[in-house]
Amino acid sequence: MNDKKIAFIYCVNNRALYEESVRYVKSLHVPKGYEIEFIAIEGASSITSGYNQGMRKTDAKYKVYLHQDVFIVNKNFIIDILDIFQKYSEVGMIGVVGSQSVPFNGIWWESEKKVGKVYDNHNGKMELLKFTDIEAEFSEVQVIDGLIMITQYDLQWREDLFKGWHFYDASHSLEFIRKGYKVVVPSQSEPWCVHDCGIIHLKDDYDYDREIFCREYLLSKSLNFDKIMKPIISICIPTYNRQKEIEKSIISIVSQINDERVEIIVSDNASTDSTQEIVRFYSKKYKNIKYVRNEQNLGSERNIINALNQASGTYILLHGDDDYFKQDSLCRLLNIVTNNPQCSLFFIDVLNDKKDVTFGKGLDQYLKETSIYSTFISSIMFKKEYYLNIKNPTLFIGSFINQVYIQYKILQQNPHFCIIRDAIFTQEGNDIIGYNYGEVFIKNYLDILHYFKGDNSVKFLTEETIKQEKKKMLETTIFYWYRYILRNKPPVSLDYFDDIFVEYYKDEPYFVTAKSIFERIKYEEMQH
């Protein structure tokens, strides 16, 4: 492989456009000691087969796959891509526009997390197509647009799947990610490229390719049941005295999947109602249900640990006994985990029903994505192997939110995570009782975050990110629940709330403002 050569690879059916694109490339600055070459594939049956032919024809390490109607206007294009590739060996592919999430319909430009910019005339008028600005050197994405795709490693294009001209770009992006590489869109002060594509008319083969893409990467990838030696997901449900809710929860699972792909663990914390009779009835009917009953009440946190310890699946999904899976949601969940084995942790964001998935890396980014909602047990799924590696998984038992500690310990072993933005279940809405709100959601939560404080944003939580979270959790959660508890008087304590708040927030620049908000809420609720 020649690491001093850059190959520009085209699938060509219009020589005039191709030659104009080549003229733009020839005007670029080529660093001393480097060479460029052009490979034009004519008569290809598909873009994937054409690109595979082009890849085989060159020994260049760096390859630029681009449409014949793309004109590179950034004179420092070659210098810029080499700078990224040589500084970051983990970057496998670069594009100029893309998305940080993949909607379940497979159409990346319907994502709400698009980045990058390009001059484009897909609507018949040349204009700047600009998405979210990139403040860092580049933004990690899930999919880049196929107008230009730049690689420093060779992966076969999936001509076995895509025999036309669509979804090859999304496929190749996810193939790089499957191999553990990053796909990125760089920061561009001005667009690097002009895409003179003209008005695009999608044909029937577009939907055909889209269905193939979704089937392979997103939705309903088939599984060979004969090869399943253990469950893919163990759904662990700790319960106590919720006979009606636990029955509804079990039915919401077995009505969708009742085979060996999903294991259901019910850990009964010595319930005194009919929970035992109900769960035993279903466990006799469905062989994938495992019922464990504690001889005495262990407390809710140790019951969670007991449920986790019973799991035999590759992945463990914590699930509240009063949460109910929506129809077809478990098939989506199964396919997300089987298609993303690089991830150690999956967070189900049921409050953000965008019907897509997005990915991240490191403790800092996970905190920014999940915030205080990482305390919600039904949103947490992780690989069992990483859980078993935690030397003391009960370190923060007594905090009421030991599950937060478990998530960050897992990420310290493998920092890759997935955010599933999909309201896959509904909630009964039962209040959790018997705890002190300020102690749990201010003191204990922040204590756990500080336990992981360090300078490395992948392995630890940086001080700056923790400070940002302190403010964010007030604005999104604490103010709201403080008012809710005062107004509705659930069996949750606000004892010593003011003292806890002062202890943890007195040094923050917004302390006086926040304190006045709590005082106003308290006054308003006293008058209510």
C-alpha cells in the first residue's frame, strides 16, 4: 500500500462531467512527495461494484470516492484530509455532510442531528446546504452522504446487498463503524465541495434498497435460532407487591417474543400479595420466564442486584415492574443490540421519541447525553460480561441509584455506547416511595459523578462536565420535582433539602438565583 498516493475513484456515465471534476482535482495543492491518480469506472452495474473495481485497481492508501458531478473547491483538500487521517488513526472515513443518528426508516437526512455543509442544487437551484456547525476539528457521525467519501483503510463495498445506486453510502459508513473505526465530518469554514446533481427523481429501486439497508442494519435482521446457545437479552424485573403491574409487564413481553431470544427474570422481594401465584402461572406457560423469590425483603437496591445476578443473556435490560413494552418494540431492540456489538451500554431515551439511534464514546459524552435520567432503571441495558467484571457492583448500595455507578463502571471498560431515542414502553406512573429526594437526587447522584472525576474525558468525568450537569439537572429536573413533591405530597421526604442544596451548590455562580427559585416555589405552593 502506497501511503504517498491519493486515488480519486469515479463511476462514470458522463465524460464531460467527469473531466470537469478532474480539472478541479488537478487544481488542488498536492503536498510534496505525494502523487494523485484518477480511476474512472465506466459501465458498472452498480456503484458498489464500480467502487470495488476502482479499489482493486490502485495501491493508494488514501482513496476519494466521489460522484462525477462533485467539484472540490477547497484548494487545501488533500492537506486537510491527510492531516485528519495522520493525526487520528481511528478515523476510517471522512465525508462533508452526514448525520449523528440513523432514523429507523434508514433515511439519514431525516435525522435531527445532521452536520456539515456543501453547495448543492438537488432542488434545481444551487445554494448552500448547511447543517449544524462543527466547533471541534470534526464531528463523529453514523452516516455520511455518498457525494464524496474519503478513506484511509479498505473495506469491501457491499455489492452483495446493494446492486443499484442507493444506500451504499449509509451501508459503507456503518460497515466502518462495525469494524471499530470512526466516520467523521470535518469542520469547514467554507464548503469543501460543490455538488451539481440537479433535481433528483427517486425511482422504485430506492425503496427496494432502503428495505435492504433497514433489514441488514436497523430493523429485522433474521436470526438463526439453531445457533442461539443462550438468550440475547435478559429482561430483569425486580418487583414487590405489584401483582397487577407485574402481570401486565410480563404480557407486554411474551405477546411479542416468547422464545429463547429473550429471557425474563422476575426477582420477587418477598411480596405479600398474589405476585408469586401470578408469575408462577406464566413461568409454567412460557419456558423463557425465570422466577426467583427472596425469603425476606432485601430492599429495592439489593433486589435489583439479585435480578442481575440471575441473568444468562448476552445483554441485561433492567426493567421496572410497572413499565410495559409497546408492540413490536422488542424486535427493534433485539436488532439494535445484535447490529452494534461494539457497544457496552445502551440507553433507552423514552422521553425523546425520535425513532433513531445515535452513538457516543466515553463517560463525559454519556453524561452529556443522559444527564440525571441515567437514574431511571428501565432505560438501562448493558453487556453482561462487563457487569461481571465490576469488582464491587454494590459500592453505592444505600444511595437508591446504584445503577448509575454500574453504568459508568461499564463504560470505563468499554467506552462505546448507544442512545436509542424511542418510546418503546409506557409507564404506570407509580410514585417511588420511602426516600429523601434531596439526598438521592442531589447528594448521592453528585457523589457518584465525583467518584468518577478525572482529566481523561473517555475514562473519567471531567470537572467541567460535572459542573455543567449540576446546572442542567436543576433546570430540567430538580426544580420540577421539588414543586411536584410540595404540591402532591407523595411519600417522599424533603427533609434537610435546603441544607443539601447549599452544601452542593454554594460555590456555583448561579447559587443565589437558584436559591431564590426554590424559595419562590415553596412560597407559591404554600399559597396553592
